[in-house]
Amino acid sequence: MMSNAAATIDSIRRDPHFLRLKAMVIDATGLAYYADKDAAFAERINRRLPFGRITTVGSYLAALEAEGPGGAEFQGLINELAVGETFFFRYIEQFDALRAVAIPECLRRNQASRLLRIWSAGCSIGPEAYTIEILLKQHFAAQLEGWQVHIVGTDINGAFLEQARRGAYGDWAVRGLSPETLEACFDRQDRLWAVKPKYRQWTSFMPFNLVDGAIPSYPHGIGHFDIILCRNVMIYFDEATRHRLLGDLHKALADGGWLVVGHAEAGPQMNELFIPVSVPGATLYRKQVEPPVATAASRRAAHGPAAHGPEPVAPVPTSGLRRSGKPASMSAADSAAGLPAGPVSGPRSRKSATPQPAPAQPHPVETDERSTALEACLARVEASRLDPAAHYQLGLVEEELGVGDPVAAFKRALYLDPRFVLADYHLALAYWRRGRLVPAQRHFRNAREALESRSDDEAVTEGGGLTVQELRGMLDLWLNGEEG
Ligand SMILES: C[S@@+](CC[C@H](N)C(=O)[O-])C[C@H]1O[C@@H](n2cnc3c(N)ncnc32)[C@H](O)[C@@H]1O
């Protein structure tokens, strides 16, 4: 026997107007998630009926059509349909990546305007937007002195936005936060966690439907953002809507701006529109500074060898930023030898030659100077995609900073110049640091063999004066000596 409620939901599902109602709502909201969830959709409709004197699906549909998506009842229904799961510092790696790479870049790029604009698109009850303000205030307060910072959270669900504006949350929204973070960022109000007023100064909220109407929308202040977070929103949309929205978000970014999406939301067209920039645990998507002018050949080179090439490599993270010389974060001696300041061994540093255990997690970038070094290398790769030295230098800096994919960068250098011995050497080191001893050994050996027929005094490419004999010595240490 069906319960009364189940029988009512079943009759809503069977109503001849049901499918039209569902299609109309999906069209207005993008929530294709409900396309194959009739029972769930009917249950939400049941929560809204009766609506005044309206009791049938057909008359409810007519009423919604009459008032349109901005109407009060349409809003009430949307509030029932939207899934608002969210919490503070959700996917912490993405916030780490913003802190390490994207925000320092925005601060440099906007030095003249002193304006920083961030959009949490599909913000639900607000934690994502407040997390950004907390991050900025805790890590960039000094640099942002005198800046105008706007963080806008938008959502289709008016009830979520009301809670976002109140800024007070139950335990669920702050789950996983340490007692120190709770203490630092929230005031206890009865049984709620209220975001401290100092972390609510730059953040505001407003309704905005991501699938209905134009983006950018300058009258609503939607456009020219430095960073857009649109996470766990597009998973509820169908492919066509997602595709269109990605194009819109691209247009709503300033040149050089950054997009962050949920882990399940980065489809293949992301890489056509954006430049993927990989950092440990997260990938950020960057809008190119200038329209892409890459030829098919240079794009192939930038994205690594074709399927028949020697080894698969990851896409190149590139940037349109200016080129600014030698990576600042290397010591002079190391950079002269083409070596990063990390645990690199060789005859010149025999005392400290014993390699250190590979760190479990590469350390994050911490200073402006370091990000500048990375940018310089990214810009060089962008400008000279077929230059093996550019990829090699990028690999060195990425390895040192613990960002990007240095293994892929060294592989690209080797692909472009198979005789690039230092690229082999550093590829081996990179594998070794990651505990991948077999490929490490292979590349140490490759490098050693490549030096066999070369004369002792010959300078090694990109070695800054390092000779073949010296490099042989370094390789022998790895292959036969105490580090072997
Ligand atoms: C799962 S929450 C994501 C919250 C937050 N971005 C996060 O990742 O923690 C998805 C949000 O997208 C909103 N949303 C769904 N469709 C939307 C639309 N067409 N326009 C704007 N927001 C929408 C929902 O109301 C909901 O608050």
C-alpha cells in the first residue's frame, strides 16, 4: 500500500503536464540534474502544492509560465530544487593554489588599478566567498593595503542568499576546520558560527541566474573578474549548458584572470578556452592575456609529442606574462650550473651531496619573488614553445617551487632535443624525489651514456659552464657512489 504522500507524488508524475513543467523549469534554471529524476522532481512540486487555490500540475505550470523565473512562486520552487551543499575551505588545495599562484599574479597585474574582483558563482549560503576574504586578509593584508577588493557571491536561490548575508552557520558548514581556525574566523552566536565582522567587509551577495541572460552583465557588476570560482554548480547542468556557461565565464574574466571549477567539472573544452595551470592537488584555468595565435605545430609542441611520440606528457601551463630573466629564486651558483637550489648533488657540493629524502608534498610557493620566477619561465615557454631550454628552465623552477609538472617539462625538453643531457639528469632527479627509482635510474643512465663520446672539457648545454667531465662525476655518484 502506498502512503498518501507517495500516492500524491505518483499522481503528479503521471500528470500529462508534468514533463512540460519539468522541461520548463530545467530550461529556466539549467538544472538538468532532474531530467532523469522524476520522483525527486515530483516530490519538490508536491511541497509547493497547493499553491493558493491551485492544486493541479496543469494550473501550476500555467501560473509559473505567467510569472516567469523572477516571480515569487518560481523562486519558491527553485529554492526547493537547488542543491546547496557547501562548506568553508572546501577543497583546500584549490585555495592553496589560489594563494600560491593566482592571487600573487593578480596583485602584480593590477598594481596600477589597485582593484581586485572575485566572483563566487553559485555561492549557495556563502562559505566559498567568505573563505576567499579570510584567505586574502590572512595572507595578503599588507599587499592589499589601499586596494579596493570586491568579492561577490551570486546564486539563483534566494533563501541561500539570505543565509549568506547573515553569515552565521551551523556545525556542518564549518566541518573539518581546526579549533584555531574556528577561533580566528568566527564568533560563537548561540549555537551558530558567525563569520567575524572583519572577514565580511569585502563580500556581498546578490541573486543571479547563470543560465538565463547575458554574461558578462555589467549592469549587475558581473564582468572583468580577476578570479571566478564556479565550483559544483555545472555538475547539475547538461553538457550544452555547461559548455555555454564556460564560454560566458571566460568572457566575464579579465585578460589573464583565473577560473576555478569543481574537480568533476573540467571537461575537454576547458583546455581550448583556458590555459590549465597545474599545482599540487589542483588545476587552475587561466584566460590568456592575448587572443591565442598559436599555429597547429606550436600547439602540438606545447602540448607535448603526438600519440606516436616517445612518452606522454601533460599540457604545458603557459602564461602571457612578460618575460623577466633568470629565475630569482635560484642561487647564483646553482643557476649558473642550471641546478635548482633543492637537494641536488655533484662534485662541487660533495659535502652536502647526500640526497635528502623526497618530501611527501612539495612545499608551496611563498613569496612574490618565487611566483615571478615561475611567471618568467611560463612566459618564456609561451614565447618559444619549441625551445627545449625554455621547457627545461620551467621544469627547474617548478621543481623548486613544488608547483606544476616538472617531470612533464623535462620530458618536453628531451622530446625537443633528445641530446639534452641536463634535462635527462633533472628528469632523473625529479623521479628520484618522487620515489620512482626505476625511471630515475634509467634517466641517470641515459644521461651518462650520452656523455660517453663527448670530450671532457666540453660545456654542457644550459650548464652555465658545467663541463662534461663534471657532469659525468655527478652522474657516477648517483649510479655507483654513495647516492647510487
Ligand atoms: C552545490 S552548491 C555549490 C556551492 C559552492 N560553489 C561550493 O562549491 O561549495 C551549487 C549552487 O549552485 C546554485 N545554482 C544552481 N543553478 C544555478 C543557476 N542557474 N544560477 C545560479 N546558481 C545556480 C545552487 O542554488 C547552489 O547554491
